[in-house]
Amino acid sequence: MRRKISLLVIVTFVSALAVINNGCSRSGSDSEDNGVGFDLNDAKIKERLGEDDGYALAIMYGADVHGSLETCG
């Protein structure tokens, strides 16, 4: 019974993933729309962005301090 439930969960997950990736695709659009509203190859943009450093991923992290450090509360 446990294997059947696991199999059902996996099949459901894979099906949902397939629908998300392929179900909402545009048809009939020949032009590529990358979502950027400006030309990345423009000399002014390249000057402002600087040279590519080769990194493809940046990790942003932060923390909140709950309470006051002055009163140790």
C-alpha cells in the first residue's frame, strides 16, 4: 500500500511538472521574447554593466534581529 501511495505521489508530481513546463507554452509566436525591455548589446548598457565576471548564480542572504541588543531582550 505504501508503494502505491508513493507511486501515485510521484506520478502526480511529474504530471504537474509537465503541465507547468509544456501546458502554458505559446504557439504561433515566431519572435523570441526574453522578457528584457532593452538591448543588452547596446554599448551604453555594456559600459554600465561592466565586463562579465563569469558567475551564473548569486546567493543573497540576510537575517533579522528580533529584540534589542542594548537591553539583551
